[in-house]
Amino acid sequence: MADIDNKDQAEMDPADMEDVEEVEEDETGEDENSKARQLTVQMMQNPQILAALQERLDGLNGSPSGYMESLPKVVKRRVNALKNLQVKCAHIEAKFYEEVHELERKYAALYQPLFDKRSDIVKAAYEPTDEECEWKADEEEELTDEMKEKAKLEEEKKDEEKEDPKGIPEFWLTVFKNVDLLSDMLQEHDEPILKHLQDIKVKFSDPGQPMSFTLEFHFEPNDFFTNTVLTKTYKMRSEPDENDPFSFDGPEIMCCTGCTIDWTKGKNVTLKTIKKKQKHKGRGTVRTVTKTVPNDSFFNFFTPPEVPENGELDEDSEAVLAADFEIGHFIRERIVPRAVLYFTGEAIEDDDDDYDEEGEEADDEEGEEEADEENDPDYDPKKDAAPPAECKQQ
């Protein structure tokens, strides 16, 4: 066996042999663990491997391990008692979320005067004072003297051109375009309409009424439709399913209803007219037929699929409703409370940081450790390698 190894090494390029020797010398202890981690990361980034793993996990989900069947009858009886306790916990959790909804309603009333003032500034109904406009930038955001001078010249140039924009033009359109979840819904023909959007409000259901919330989109008078407010109402449920109480995980949106948009003639962007040529089979004559068909538009948001009484939907409708619920929840939870930060892009950076910072910090720490080891002249990787478990002293 040794002769074969020597023969293989003799036939290899000397540079290759050096590489092999270095690998053999370094692949111990922490280096082996590091390579194992790298391999794991590469595998988890492979879509095919992830899909296969998810398929396997889906197959295991909910399948009994066999352990419960092996328990004595008296123990199974006690486990059933624990399950009954768990059901009671789910009902208490449902009450908790109902009280959270009541708190949301209470604090919504406190937020609203601030949101109303925001709306007045956006639509030029109120001009903020100099004191209200003062904003101390962070040290990182402070401008250099050169940039300040440039900004001053640009402002003077605008004054010379006598530009006098009212309020904050295209405020909500900019918010929508800055958020991927919403910009994906926008079409080019939607933008001229959304320039007239002045405010979005959230209204919660009254006390004692079933849990729900309504999104109100307030528009200034425009040439596209006569409505001043478009609404979308989401009805929720906060109670465990009798047939599957353990699946309860907080309030869920059960259905949603939109509103009728009173479009001006020829301005309905949710429909488009197409012309189709048809040839007569017998006479061979050709005629042009005009048809009206649905058109992609943000304003389809106000005509969601209707949920039948039996609750059964086809796959396409289910996908549309799932996306609709996500959008409605996002507008309520994030867009309305923090609109100015989505307008400036600051909230988008914060959202990105939520996903990226942890991984970056971990990579930085690992890189620092490797750099310290390489720069240490007395560092010996063999000393860091832990002895095999069976070789440890008892």
C-alpha cells in the first residue's frame, strides 16, 4: 500500500505535492471544524438540497415517532390530561390577543392626531414652523462644507426658478415605490392616480364588535374616479379551531372586502380593451372584435376574491388572498405608523439590517480570530486540536 502511495506521489506535479502536504498539516482540530461548517453552509445554499430536505421534513411533520405507542396506558392517560391543559392555554392565549387588539384601538386614538398633522403637512393644509422643521442630523449624516455650499447653491437656483411645490409632492407614491412588497403591485398607469393619494388611515372595529380593521385610502379630487376614500376591510378571528386547537398561533385574517371604485368613463385602469381578428370559416371574411379584459393594476387590491361560505378556494384564489393578507397587515403594522421613514428610505435600511447584521457580525468575528492566529508567530495549530474523546484522561 505504501508503494502505491509513493508511486502516486512520484507522478504528481511537485507543486501539487506541496499543496497536499500543506493540507495534511493544516487539516486538524479547528480547521476540520471550520471546513465542516463551510461545507454545511454551501449545502444549505443549494436550492436542490434545501428542497429535498424540506420534502423530507414535510413527510415527517405530524408523523408519530412510535414513542407514544410504546408508553403504558396509565402514562398515555396522563398525557391526555396535559393536552386538555394545552387546549385551555390556547383559549387563554386567544383572550390575550383580544386584549392586545383593545390596546391597539386605545393607542390608535392617541396616534391619530399626529397622523392627521402629518397628512396636513403632506397635502399643504398646514405649513410647519421653523421650530418644527429643525432636525439635528446624526454625526454620520452631517454634511461637509463643500456639500453644504453645493446644497445652498441648488436651493438658490430653485428660488430663482420660482419653484413653489405645495406640501410634500408624491409622498405616498414614493413610499409605495420604495417598498418592494408594494412596488411589485404598481403599474406605470397606476402612478398618475397615486399622485393624488393624500393619506392612509387604519380604523379598528368598535368595542364589542368582531375583530377587524379597515384601511382607508384618502384621495384628493382627480380625473380618474369620483371616490374620495377607498376602503379595504380585514376580518379576523382570535379563537382556537375546535378541530385543531393546537394550531392556534394568534389572530388570523378570515376574509377581506374591498369597495366599488366609481371610475370616470375611459379611466378604469383595472380593465383594458383588446382587438381580436376573427375569420369566418365559410366565407373567409375577417372581422375585428373588441373585448374588455382584466388588466394588472394596484387598484385590483380593492376587489379581492370572494371567499365562499364553505371556505373552499382554488389554488390561484388562495395565493391571491394570502398575498393580499400579507400586504394589508404590512400596511397596517409598518407603512402607516412609519410612513416618513419609508419615504426617506431609512426604514428600508433598518429592515435590511434585521436580516444582515447577525450574519455579518459572525463573519467578522470568525475573520478576526483567523487573522489573530495567522499573525501570532508562536501559534501552533496542532496545539489547538483537541484529542479524540476516547483518548481523554478519566
